[in-house]
Amino acid sequence: MSINIIIAGPRGKMGSEAVQMVNNEQSFDLVACLDRKNNGKIMKDLDGLPDLDVPIYEDPEQCFQEVDADVFIDLTVAEAGFEHTKLALLYNIRPVVGTSGFTSDQINALADTAITNNIGCIIAPNFAVGAVLMMQFAKTAAKYLPDVEIIEKHHDQKLDAPSGSAVKTADLIRETRESKRQGHPDEKETLKGARGAETDGIRIHSVRLPGLVAHQEVLFGGPGQTLTVKHDSYNRGSFMDGIKLSVIKVMQLKRLVYGLENILE
């Protein structure tokens, strides 16, 4: 049986890649798209997208009311993504969300809605399997090497900093690392921001440059040694296996799951 899917943001770099993935997967059926313009058009009217008779909606509520869908994939921005996800849950459509920048309060609110409606939802800061493994390796290393800094590098059109992946990595590290202040106790920034952002003593540095896609390294230091755990996504195809797996897994869930690592076997 096919899984009927709605995608938000089909003209974006991630969204257009997801459209191609869904269109190429035999067990998936793309039934509609949400776009902030082009209401009433069909996909084959838009440049750079597959020649498909898939309707385009601007109003998410109208879309969710009129289209029979099982899963909603959102790859937009946090503000729109939160409202889309909340609405999808209310219409019993299972969200798979790759939008980063949600607050803890927003995630908790969506988790409550998922439980209330007895429906699955997956939110993943990063859908690249290699990136998820990088985070897990960092979590393990932090137990033994608690001095750690995170450097994340993305394209210059990314809106949020630090990235959701960096925040998730820091959250995982805190599960095994004893809280501590790093560096010299009297260190002073002679240029504000030179030491990066700070959470529980962990420093996070964000780089934004054209030519980058999504890259992160976690640097650990100890007496006489360093350890670097690194992951690079060179194109957005690297995220599609994780999205495909999430679409399949979310059909079996009745709650919200945050992080791709929680559905990997």
C-alpha cells in the first residue's frame, strides 16, 4: 500500500530533493505540496520540478482538509514549520520535520499534541545517517574527554545559528559529560564572540559561507591528545535516506520522536 505524502517547501533546495526522492520511491505517492506562492497551480507548472499533476496550496489548513494524506514532510523554516506541524497533527497527518530552530517549548507542545491525538511525529535536526552517528560517537567520547568544542559549518543562506544539529549534539554530550567550565578561568574576549556561543561550558562556533552544505566537527581535548569526530554532507542527497526511513517509521508511531538516532535499529 502506498504512503500518501504532502511536502512543504517544494521549491527549496531540500524540498526539491525530497520531491525527487518521493517521486522515485515506488511505495510513496506525492499527493500535494505547500508553497508560500503558486496557489492553485500544479507542480508541472513550476520550473525545475518533476512533470507531475500534483496540486499546490498556500493555505495549509485547506490542503490538509482537501487532500487524503498519511505523512507531511516539512523542510521549511522554524516559524512556518511549527504551525504546519501542529496543524498536521490536528488533522491526523503524521509529520516528518527537518526544520531546525524549534524551541524546547515548541517541541514539548508538539509532543503533547501527538500524544493527545495518538499519532506519530518525527522531528530530526539532521536526516543524514552519518551525522547521527557522529553525534552518538561524540556522546560516548564526552564521558572520557569532557573538554569539548563544536564547530558547525553551513551555507550562507541558513537562517539559524547555531544549527539544530549542533544544539542536538551538545544536548547528547551533556547526557554523559560532567558539567564544567572550559579554558582559562580568567580568559577574556578581546573581540566579542571570539569564543563562540556557550551552553553548559561547551563552546559552539558557527561558520556560514557559500559553497558549504552541512558540516560539523566535534573537538575533544585531553592531556597530550585530541580527538576529532567529523561529518560532511556534500549535497542534499545525503539527507534523503533518513527522510525515507522516517516516513516509513512514523507510520508505526503514536508519539513524537526527536532525533533520527531514536529510530535507527
